[in-house]
Amino acid sequence: MKLIKFYTQTCVPCKMLKPIIEKLLVNHPEVQYEEIDCTDEVPKEWAQTIRSVPTVIIIKANEPNIQIVGLHSYEYYDNLL
């Protein structure tokens, strides 16, 4: 399973999401994690998918399964894993 966070450096909700993601990674060591900085532009391969930040995509079985836009609680993300 992989979790990808899309963020910008000036996004306050993105900054607030950081400790939530860190806690998830501690409690779910099997999850691979990647951050993609979209400050200048969204990477081409995600351009059709990412419309707002923060966005978290959860990939299971090599397919994007869940896309979460905005800031949510630790419990919300934990239940999706």
C-alpha cells in the first residue's frame, strides 16, 4: 500500500496534515509514503487528477483506490487504511 500527499509550501492545511501523516506512518509501518510538492505545478502524470491541495491518494494493489481532498482527522485516514 502506498500513500501519496500532494501539497504546496504555502498551504496551511497542508502543514496541518503533516503530523497526522507522520502518526499514520508510525502506526502503519507497512505503508510506503511519498510527498509531491505542487508549488510550481502539478507533475504531468497527475495533472488530470489533482485539482486542490492537500490531496492524499491511497494506492492499493498498484491502482489508485482512494482520493481524499482537504484536511481530515487522523481517525478518518486511519479508517481508510
